[in-house]
Amino acid sequence: MKLEAFFYKKLNTFTLNVTIKTNNTNIITILGESGSGKTTLLNCMSGLIIPDKSFFKINDAIFNDSKKNIFIKTNKRKIGYIRQTPTLFANLSVYENICIGLAPQKKNKNIKNLINILQLNKILKRKITNLSGGEKQRVMIMQILLMDPKIILLDEPLTNQDENIKKIIIKYIKHLNEKLNIPIIWVSHNIKELELISKKTLYLTKGKIIYSNF
């Protein structure tokens, strides 16, 4: 996987000015205090924010190129974006949430394999309101994987989770990265949390990278 990203966006409190280049599918962690621009960066990658200047490419797919007036809309990017709070339909079962938006011919494609990987077998019939925080995150991850995403963005997915759930989610994300070869960008403000996830880290302050070890 080859990822090239450049985003420049003037905001009220700081200016985002970030360049990232990598040639592997490892998990990249982005560290920074609240208000440093971490979520803004993910929103630029997902297409939720239109930068003033930008270039964003994964392998041969170009999502942003301000010089050529290229900007692919969010729903066309096939980028999986998991935020702090899972957005699921409370009145539906786990299986119904998983299958929302899937074409009938795709419901059996890789779905059993992914259910096994995420260990959702025993909770497929349960309502979302009866799930733990970690289970809800795994359902969200399942939804994202069925999109066949080119990359997964995680915005502080362990916030407000207890230590056992944190360990479970970290285990599954690392397993998915290794088994399915999907690049992942994981944002957090917790350095101890990120040390458990990846050795490839960027540190962001006021919209700029002040440290990178790759």
C-alpha cells in the first residue's frame, strides 16, 4: 500500500498543514492533545472537510488533488471511518445492522469469515441496546469491512471503554490489519494506548507534525 497525503486548511484556532507518505500496510497511530487537529485530519481524509490545498492518494486511487480540481465525495471514497460513538440502529439486531445497505448478492460474500474473525457469532440476534461498548465497536468494524475499504480511520475508539474492552478492541484491530492487509490510521491522545497498537507514530500539535518515526 502506498499512501500520500497533504492537507492544508486554515481554521479559527490553527492551520492544518500535514504531509504523510508511507509504503506499507502497518497501523499508523496519530497522537496529540485535544484540539491539535487529529479529527480534522481524519475528516479531510474521509472527505467531510474540503481543505484549502490538498493531495490524497492510496495506491492508484486519487481522492484529492487541489491543483487538478479533484475532490471525491465521501460516499464515493470507500474509506471506513469509525468515530468515538458507534452509530447503529438501536431497534435492529446485530445481523440487521451488519446487512444494512448490502446488495443481496453480497450478503454471503466473506460475511461468515468476518463474523468469525470478530467473534460476533453468539450475538447476531441481539438488539444493539443489549450490547456492551466493545461489542458495538465490533459491529461497526464489521459494517466498515463489508464496504471493502481502501483504508480504515479510527477516531479514539477506546474513549470511555473499560480496560478489558480496550484490550479486546486492540486485539481485533491488529488482527484485522495482519489478516486482511487493510491499512489503518488510529487517532488518540493516550500515548500508553498507542504504544500497544503500533510503533509507527505521528505527533500532531496545532495542526502540524512535530514528530514522526517513519
